[in-house]
Amino acid sequence: NQRADDWKPEDDTQWSNMETRMQQLDAAISRAEFVEKQQTLDIVDNGENRSEGESDDEVETREAKRIAQEEKVYERAFLKYLRTKEAKLEAADLNTLQKRATQVVGTDSLGGYLVPEQWAREIITYMLAYGGMLGVANVETTTSGAPMNFPYIDDTSNEGAIIAEGVADSEQAVTVANKTLGAFMYTSKIIPISYELVQDDAYNLRGKLSAFMGERLGRILNRHATIGTGTTQPWGANVRATASGFTTAALVRTNIIDLIHSVDPAYRPGGTLMFHDTTLALIRKLSIGSADDRPLWSPSMRDGVPSMIEGVPYVINQNMPKLSDGSGAKFMAFGDYKQYTLRQVKGITIESSWEAYFGKRTVGFNAY
């Protein structure tokens, strides 16, 4: 396996040459296989490929076994290709791959490189499902980790004026400010699996690694996006949120209404409440009040429509403080979370190394 930062210009050239050669071979092989298939069908139809007394089902069974054996041979060769360079492949393995060149370059119908891409999609799915922040924040993807500037203008305190006839107008400049987003490297940490377990695994452990790595990344990203300190971590949205005085030891409807209306009306239509699941349990026990015993929490009755509290959707975030954490804990937040930007550099990279743990006969899997 080769790390991305070890990739050299000559590797690009070698890769392009390999891909071109494989595509050329694939076209020739496809034509040859078509001719061979037609000839095989002609032989079967003429009875030349059937033993005396052998049925059509028996012929199909034998053909299925032959295909299954070819698939095993190809799988072994493909695994060697993933963890070594072409120059290290044996002639038989290289010939096997060239016969199936379409898979190597990533044709959808045959698979090939769809395996790591599918992992990436699955990992992102698990990250989105874990915590809530990634689902509501504005995620900006960049191609490098260089500092990213966000110039902005806050002109909300300025307004126009009435001017008398023949009077010179006054000036009011706008103030431009800047926010800079850096980047942090996150890792799922290496998951080592022994050769024996890889060979004997009956529960598709390798197939479940995407869930493990996705949840690990999702947990840390959600925690930092919620309560990150902003020094050696990203700024957490809850840390940067302005305290509205809603930090009492009791939870009542009036506090929730005051919290919602503490946000400027310009941002309120896209607003979302966010809190821990234990807070939701307390809210579900509240009624509207004043002789109206209808529940404050309004469950959704239609697909695609979220449940509401005071007509506002909410998100459960297990990294939010709990009401039981005491005075000063911002256990409930409200705002337009699309105004909170998470920067993602390049996306998810997935690696497997069969060499790093060679002495222990172990393969390591990692996502970062």
C-alpha cells in the first residue's frame, strides 16, 4: 500500500500507462470472449460438450463451478494488486487482472475500485447519523488545508436617514472583517486485524469496518463541532453561542419561547433547536399550560416533516450539556446552524496496510 504523500510524478505516468493498456486489453478481451462464448454455445447446441446421458442442468452446474473458481483466482490476484505495485505481481496474477481490466479501472457493473468509494460513502453516512451537527451545519469542502479566509460585513447596526433639500449627504462606511478557518487532521485510529482473522472471519468483519471508522470520526467531529475549545480544536457552536439567561435549574415553556425570540427575526425562519436526548424527555412531559393540557412537543404525522416544539424543528445532539449539569450549562440552543461553517479538506481517505504489521501477520485499516 502506498501513502498519498509518497505518490510521485512518475507514479502518475505509470498509472496512466497501466490504465491505457488495461483499457486496450479489455476491448480486445471483450471481442475474444464474445467469439469464444458464441463458439461454446454452438458446441453445446450440437451436443459436443455434453457427456452421454448428461442433462442441461448438469452442464449449467459445471459451468457455474468453473465461473466460481475463476472468481476466486481473480479475487486473490486483485488483493495482491491493491497492496503491491504492478512490478511485484507474478505473471499469472497480472494475466488474470488484464483479463478483467474493466474491474481494475472501476466499471460500475463489475465493481473494481467501487469498493473503496463505497466505503467512503458509507463512512460519511455514519458520520452524518452520529450526533447531529454534520447534518445541520454548512459544510465547505476545500482541495487543500491552507488557511481559508471568510471576509464578511456586519452592517446591521447602520440605517439610512431623511435628508433635507439642498443639504449635503453624510457618509457611513461599511466595516469589513475577516474570519480564518484552519484545518485539523482527524483519524479513526488504526484497526489491526490478523491474517488468520481475515482468512477465517465468518461474520464479514472487514465489511463492517466502514461503520466502526465512520462512527469514530462522527463522534469526535460532532463533539468538537458542539463544544470544541477553539484553540487546539475547532470552535464549537455551543461554545460560541451567546448565553440568553436560559441556564436555570428548571425547564418551563416560557424559557423556550424567550430563547427562540432571543435570535434576530432574520435568522429565525431557518432556526433549529438543539439539545441532549434527556432534555427532550423533559420537554415531552410539558404541556402548553394555562388550563391547556395539550403537550408542548408536537410529533410529526407525515414523512419528511420533522417533529416540532413551539413550531420549531429540533435536533438531538448527545454532546450538548444536560440540564442536570447545573447552572451555567447551555443545555438548549437555538439558531440558524447553516451560519456555522465546518470546513472539510478533500474528504475521507481510507487506507489499508499489509506491510506495516508484516512481522505480526496483521493488516491495518484506517480512515482520516
